[in-house]
Amino acid sequence: MKSTFKTLFSLLLFIPLTYAQKNQIKAAQKESKAGNSEQVIAILSPVEYLISNASDEDRIHFYYIKGTALMDLANKNINTSKNLSQAVIAFNDLIEVEKESNQNRYTSEAIESLHKIKEGLVNSANEDLTVENFTESSSKFYQAYLIDKKDTLQLYNAAVSFKNAHENDLALKCYEELKAIKYSGNIEVYIAYSKSKLKDEYFGTIKERNTQIQNGTHFRPRQEFQSKRAEIYKSIAMIYVQSGYKEKAMKAISQARNLDSQDLSLALVEANLYLETKDYDYFDNLVSVIIESNPNNAQLMTNLGVNCQNEQYYDGAEYYYKKAIEMNPQYAEAYVNLSALLVEKSIKVGNQMNEYLGSSDSDKKTFGELKTEKEQIVKSVFRNLQKVVSIDPFNSSVKQLTNSMNATNINNSSRGALASGE
């Protein structure tokens, strides 16, 4: 009996709220016809928490009026992004209610509105891209995707824009979703063989390629479809690298390289990950494969040397600097970097010498060996610096390096030899 009274009491309390809600909807409808969209939202907001318990008829009218008002506000450039997002939710709720109640009063109009919103979002996002406003463009592309999840291109666009905006968590979410739905994003590319470069060249449009064919600089025109799957896996890997998740990065890179084994940047990222984990043998094995496909790339070898030096893999750094010089004996940067590395090495040897200043035969012997090693290192540095001067007499790095050697007092007699050109 008590429970019955409670139920009746609840119903009696609810009746005034229901009438209030109906009155609010009617008032909002009147304001909507008058074009007062801000007033519409102000009227509907206080009763929105009750709408889930309202009749289908009231819910349909509520969502329709709300969605229309929000879209009108967005069209008037009033909190455009926020109002469009809420309009999408309102129209989707409207469609869902009409579907559940087997009605089709406003569904067609709501779908048309959603298409307009989507088109507006994509156009606005592309405008943001032209001025590199990636934060705005990424959000709009993603909203466009949520409106029509069949249009997976907008999810891809959102992922790229989030990445460019350095919103790594959001970018990763989009890329992982693209990966899950096996998005390929096949695009048509236009190819022709370059007579001067002796390799295939890719063009963005068929017109650009045909112009080169007509100019006689290219031949063997053809078209191919390229997938974006490798790029997606690569982006996932790079985000993991930047976030410090090395194991996840390695797995993603491995998957990406299975899709595009020719991507040099991926191979380098994978190699550098193993370098960071101090797995020098695996690093060197990966790099040996990279060298095979880049037998004359002195800059690449120098960059590998720098990476090794940064990770305190000094033997590797010295090897790759020398490899760069072997590939291109006129590559000054490799000589400079090798010299700087050897200067650091000579300082360490000098510090070791200080540990053997005793009078014992053993100390004297070790001191002598270290001194000889240091002298040989300094001679190598001078030879390298003289080579740089012959290649580039105005190289400021050489001056800095020689000043560094003077400051650390590596070898007074050798400095005199350098000054005299010996």
C-alpha cells in the first residue's frame, strides 16, 4: 500500500513538470519561428534533463527545435564549433527517436542538415589548413567524421592534423582507429621516368606529368594506386617514439616496414631505437643494410655518427664518421665531427694519465702508453682539421675546435706544429 502511494505521489509530482516541459517547448517553438535562436536555447536548457522521460512527440519536437536553433547560431558565426557539435548531437537524437517510434517527420530534414554541417566543417577545416591552424582543422575533420563514419577520409585528415598540432594522444586515437578499420586510403599517383635523374618521378596531377612528357624530359608514363597504410603505421610508431614507449614503437615500426621495406626513414627510426636501448650489435646490423642501399650517402653516415655520439656509442660514432669520409673525402662536416669526437677521446686519455703519476715501473709504463695514445689522437685531429681547411678555408667550426683544443691544453707542442703548417 505504501509503495502504491509513493508511486502515485511521484506521478503527481511529475505531472506539473511534464506540463512545464510542454510549455517550454511551445515557447521555444514560438521563438524559433521569430528567429530568436539564442532565446530558444535559453528556454530549452532548463528542462533538458527531463527530456529522456518525455513522450516521443515531445522529444521529437525538442530535438528538432534545439538542433535548428543551434545550426542557426553557428551560421551566424556565434560559437560556431561548439554550436555545430551540439547541433549534430541534437539531430542524431532526433533521428534515433523517430526511428524507435516508427516516425519520419523530421528525419529527412535532419539528415540534410547533418550533411550541410559536415560540408561546412570540411570546408572550414581545409581553410584552417591553408593557414596551418591545425588545432581547429583537426577538431572539425573529426566532427565531420562522427557525422558520417563511412567517410573515413575525414578520420585520416583529422589524424594528420592532430599530429601536426602536436596533439599526440588524439592523433594516436585516430590512427589506431584507422588501423582497426584497415583504412588504405588508396590514391592515384602519376609516374614518369626522368631522363636526367635516371629514375621514376611522381607527380600530383596527370597534367603535371604530361607536361614533362611533352617537354621531353620524361618518358614511360603510368599510373598507380598508393596505399596510406604504411604511413599510418609509421605515424603510430613515431608517436610512440616521441612518447617514450619504445617497445610499442618497435612493434609498430616492424609492421610498417613489412608494408614498405624501402622507407629509409623507417629503417633509421628502427635502428635508432635499438641504439637507444644500447643494443649496438643489432643497430649495426640494421645500419649495414641501410648502407647497402645508400653506398655514397656521406651525410647519412655522418648523421648516424652523431646519433651514436649522442648515445655515447663512441666506437660506432668514430666508425660512421670515417665511413662518411671514405664515401666522400671532400665532406668537411664528417672531418669536423670526427675531430670533435677525438678531442673528447684525448681528454679522457689525459684524465687517465693523471691516475698513473706514481713512480712505480707499472705506473710509468701505463703513463707512457697513454701518452703515446694521446699524441696519436692529437695528430689525427690536426690532420683532419688541415683537411677541412683545404676543403673550406672559412669553416668557423674549425676555429671553434682549435680554440677548444687550446683551452683544454691538449698538446702544446702540437699546437706549434699546427701553426707552422707541419
